[in-house]
Amino acid sequence: MHPNESWLLLMLASLVAGVQNALAGGGSFLTFPALLFAGLDPRLANIASTIALFPGQVTTGLAGRADVAGAEGLSFRMLFGISLVGGALGAVLLLVTPVSVFTRLVPFLVLFATVVFAWGSFFRKPAAHGAKPALGRHAAMLVQFCIAIYGGYFGGGIGILMLAALTAAGLGVRVAGATKNVLAAVMNASAVAIFLVQARTLPWPLIGCVAIPAIVGGQLGAHLLHRVNEKVLRIAIVAIGVALTVGLFLLK
């Protein structure tokens, strides 16, 4: 493929990823393989995808900040701190993981993220109104910390993981959705900061090629939010995840 065509494909994938993140999540299922296809190794592709998608996460979090809240017995400030620390720890773990080791882990990480996304999209049952939270204060703190570490390390499926955890801790779906958007930006903020300081070389042209279309796609997704069949979109995201998982296992 001609280099210009590969860049065009990367920009198109990033535009669609921005739309996906605004509508249902799962944008990294497109940007990560697109950056692999552009020639980056898996670890650097993961870092570049995290940095490039971060601005869109910030704008999404700010848009829904009025609905943000903490869970019962667990303030939003505490969730904020847990996410910040966990995201930083995950980023450090990624940077000290040899490329060869991370390359072997990637198919399993993508498989895990795909299963989590499919479960959250089609099989997770919402908590009954007025039911006692399934997660207590300390359990919710531990779960959020683990999600934050995973988010800083790889990040695929963190939205669904947090939505499940926050609703299990007693938040309503709408509030949990707004809260997880902010917390996703928080954990990735610490990861991005560490990547910028510690990563020796970053593919800035590719990062810009992903970031700008993804921001545009996010704005488009906001307008399409009530017009697109979300179930079809979620099916498409799961299909991408399955195809990517199979491809990565075959290439091992």
C-alpha cells in the first residue's frame, strides 16, 4: 500500500474511532490496529493510541460533568484520586514491560477487552431500582484501583468495566456513565503525562494523524448520539475485536 493511502486509512479509522467513543466506546479497537498497520510495535502503538485519544476523552468528560457523582460512602474525590494513582502505576508497568513480552500479551489483552465489551453491551443486567449496592465502599475502591491500573497499561474495555463497577456500587446508569467518562480521562491523564516524560521517542506525526480526526469524530458522534442504532454499532465493535484477536493470535 502507498504511504499516502496508509495515512488516509489511519485518519479514516481515527475519525470512526472518535464517533465510536462518543456513541458507545471502543475507539481503541480501531486506532490500535491502525497504528500497528502503520508500522509501530504493539507497545508503542498502545502508547500512541492512548495519547492521541486523550483530548477527546477530556472533552467528553467535561460535557457530562454536571451528572458526575460519587458512590454511596465513596466520594467522587476519592474515585478521582484512585484513578489518577492507578493510571500512573499502569503506565509505569507498561514502560518497564519489554516490547517482546507486551507483544505476546496483546492478543490476550484484546481478547479480554472484547469479552468485557460484549458482556457489558449485551449480557449485563442493570441493577434493580432501590436494590442494595453489590459493591461496598472498600470493594468499590479496590475494583476501581484495578481498573485504573489496567487502563494505564492497556485500556481496552475500561468504560464497560467502570460502568459495571459504578452501577454495582449504587450509581444510576446515567450518572455512572458521566462519572466513568471523567474517570477515564483522569486515569489516562496520569498515563499520558508519564508517557510524555518517560517515553524516549514518540511518533508525533502519527499521533496527530489520529488525534485530530478523533476529535472531529467525537463531535460528529455527539450529534449522531440519538440517531444511530447503538446495538448495531456495538455488534460492529465486538466483531472488530474478535477479528483483531484472531489475527493477533495467528500472527504470534
